[in-house]
Amino acid sequence: MLVVGGGLALAQALGYLENASGVFWGGVFLAAGLAFLVLLFGGHWWSAFPGFSLAALGVLILFSDALGDLGGAVFLGGIALSFWYVYFTNRNERWWAIIPAGVLTALSLLIFASAQFEEYSGAIVLGGIGLTFFIVYLTDTLERWWALIPGGVLATLAGVTIAAQRVGGFQTAGFFFFGLALTFLLVAVLSKMSWAYWPAAVLGIMGLLGIASLLDFANYIWSIALILAGGVMLYRYFAKGS
């Protein structure tokens, strides 16, 4: 390392090379990452974390000028790659690696897409993380039914983010509740859990009332709903007394 570092410094002093320190440290991190990756052939799956991370950091330092604003995406993508490797080498026991892998992949794609699709940046990261939880659900539909809930919530938020910018007078709360209702409906249908029908129905009604608030007759709906609710309570009271 001393010989290489001295040679790079001399090349920079003679005008043959620029940013010798960057080349040196980039090469050191890249070599260290490759050394850890070699351990993967011996079954040491944990070495994927320092291996891919250090290699990505080395590439980032070596090609910082060429990568520009995309350097962060390369670094996050390298870390995400380590989690994907850990998952695919043992999908039954290390399913948990999907979650950090998906989140880091979504953040990496966010950096790539923000340059040209800045208005969709929120939808990209939310939708990517939501898709991650749907993948978790598909790995074991019986035991990991819970992943449908965060997946549906994040997918709904991604859709609301896009629609709020594209649709004039968009009722964010109403469609958000509709998305949550659909999420719990999926839990009830796919996982055969009858309790999920109740939050699906309540959230669906809230979504309907939220969308109705855009219409002129929304006040009439609220008034009629209150009258009906009060009437039912009075009927049950007098019916019980008789």
C-alpha cells in the first residue's frame, strides 16, 4: 500500500494523474470489498455485507466525477445487493433480508429517477417499499399475511401522491380510506380472516363520506346519517322497554 500510494503521489506530482488520493483510497476499498466477496465461496454469507458495501464505496470514490449525483444510488444499490444475495442464498431462513433489500433498492431508484421524474419521487419510494412487503407476503402466504397491511398502506400512499398532482380537486382522505379498506379486504379474502371485513367496511364508509364531501349534497348525507343513527338508537331503547 505504501509503494502504490507513493507511486500515485509521484504520478500526480509529475502531472500524469489527478486526484491520486481518490484513486488510492478507491482502490483500497474496492480491493477490501473483493477480499470479503471471495469469502462467499467458503459459505461465509455474512461477508456479503462488508464485501458489496466496500466494493460499492470503492467504485463511488474511483468514479465520483463520472457518477455525479448518482453516486449515492450506486452506494445504496451495493448495500441492497448484499441483502438480496443473503436472501437468495437461503430463502427459507433469511426471508427477513427482503425488507432492507427492498427499502434500499427503492431509495437507490429514487436517486436515479429524481433527476428526470422528480414529481414522482415520493410515489417511487413509497411504491417500492410497498412492493417489498408484497414480496414478503408471497414468500409465505399463510404465516406472513401481516405483510399485506404495510404493503397496501404504502401502495395506497404512492397512488394518492400521484393522483393528488394529476387530478384536480382530488379528495386525498377519501381515496386513502378506500385504499385501506381494499387492503383489509385483501387480508380477509386471501388469508381467510373474517375479522378483517369489519375494518374494511368501516374504512370503506369513511372513504365514501370523504369523497361525498366534494359534492353539493354532502351536507344532506351527513344530516340523514345522523337522523337515522338517532332513530335507530331511540327505536332500540323503546323496543327494549316494551
